[in-house]
Amino acid sequence: MGIGQRPALPAPPLYASKVKQTAPLASRPRNLPAPAMPDSTKQAFDWRNAVDQTYDEVSQQLLDYLPQLLGALALFLCGWAIAYVLRLLTRKLVQGLNSVFRKVAKGDGEERKRIKESYSLIISGLVFWSVLIFFVAASANLLGWSMFSIWLDSIVGFLPSLVTGLLIILAGYLISNAARSAISGAAARSSIPRAAALPRLVQTVIIFATVIIGAEQMGLNVHFLTNIVVVTSGILLAGAALAFALGGQTLVANTLGARHLNQHCQIGDQVVIGERKGEIVEVTRTAIILDTAEGKLVVPAKFFDEQATLVTSEGFQAKSAASQDE
């Protein structure tokens, strides 16, 4: 080794690099806990707590709501009982009215009996459901069902008008039956020809009038129908008046002619009316009865006004002279 040179250092042992590489592993603590894993057992049983909580809430609400529910049920049952009793009373009342009208009528056919039974059932059913709907609305208000109660309140508000209108129609129907029975009996006793159509006509008019009044009471707009009826009635009355005027023209002319003849002539006068000549033996309301050589001649009295008439008293004077000679 020369002057000024450092001595060479010895080579490091072979295991030194291995020690340096494994040193960080040796520095780690051996008892370090593992990272925490999710608790699947707790999450799996959370739904039981939710169900229990929901059950408790529902049970509490039912307990709080139970008095109102029982009250509404009691109110509904009370209303059903009242409606049932009123239905029976209404049916008895209608059947009593039927017996009264059956005494007025001389004979009731099987069809009319069936009709009376049917409308008694309809009226009693209407009373039953009206009362029941009223108590259902009261029960809904007690329970606090706003939507249902509003709908039922509108129905209950319409019920008075509906019941009033139906009662008017019912009264009209009963009155029409009584009028028909009375007119049928009177027509049968008087032997009026074609009297069978008159009772039905009177019944139809009464029913139609009461239906119009009842519908208007219910709040239905019947002005258009009323206008149609008024116009139709006016046309029919005008046609009837025209037909009566045309058909009664001859009757009126004969009546006026007979009145004028009584003012200017008397029984026994000889008259010449047109080509007809004879002695007046009788003057009726519409005709002149002449005694002619061929026999008695009935002349319409209108000819006295329409044609020139010659009046003499020869017949009357001749009869007077003959009676004096006797």
C-alpha cells in the first residue's frame, strides 16, 4: 500500500441487505385488529322493529278512532231501523188509500190491482232509502269522511225537493184514479155515448199536470216542455173552436131564425117561405113546422132570414070563424 492511500474497508456481510429489507416488517405490531366488517345481523332484523312500530301506531289510532266508529255504527243501525219502520207504515198507508179508492171504483181489474201494488212498493222503497241515506250521511260526518260526506250532503240537500215532487206526482195519480172512477160511474149511470174515453182523458190531464208541477218542484227545467204544452194546447183549442164554428154555423143560423120568426109570426099564420107554403103549427128552437096540403113540413128556421117570407093570417082567421059557427 503506497503513501497517501487509505486502507480498503472490508466487504459487508451478505445478510445485511436482507436485514434492511425485512426491517419494516419486523417493526409492525403483531396484535393489530382487523378492519371492521358490516353488521349484517343488525340490518337483517331492522324490519322487525319497523313492523312493531307500525303495529303500535295503527293500534293506537284504532283505539283513538274506536268511539267514533262505534257511534257511527250505532247511528247507522238506528237509521236503518227507523227507515224500516217508516217503510212499513208507508206501505200500510198506501194500501189504506187503495182500499178507499177501491170502494169508490165499481170494479178494479187485475191489471189495476197489480199497478197499485207496484206503486205502493215503489213509494215505500223510496221512503226507506231516503231515510237511510240521511243517516249514512250523518254517520259519515261523525267519522270525518270529508269526500263521502260532501257527496252525501249534496244528495241529502236534494232529498226534500225530490220527495216533495214525488209526493205531488203521487197525489196527482191518486186524484186521477178517484176522478176516473167517479166519472166512469156517472157516465155509466147516465148512458152517455162514447163515455169510456172521457174518464181516461181526465186522468191523463191530471197526471200530466201533476208531473209538470212535481218536476218543477224537483228543480228540473220544464219551461221548454211547458211552452210546448201551451203552444200545442192553443193549437188544439183553436182547431176545436174553428171546427165548432164551422159545424155550429147552421145551428146558430137556425136558432136566430126561429127567434126572429117568433117575433113576427104566431101559430096559425099562413106563410110562404120561398117555394114552401103552409100554416105554422109549431116553432121549435131550430125549425118551423108547417101544415101543408101534402102533410107536415119541417123547414129550417134559417130560411126565414135568408129568403123573403110572406105572412098572412088567413088560416088563423078561418079557424076562428069556424069555431064561432060551431
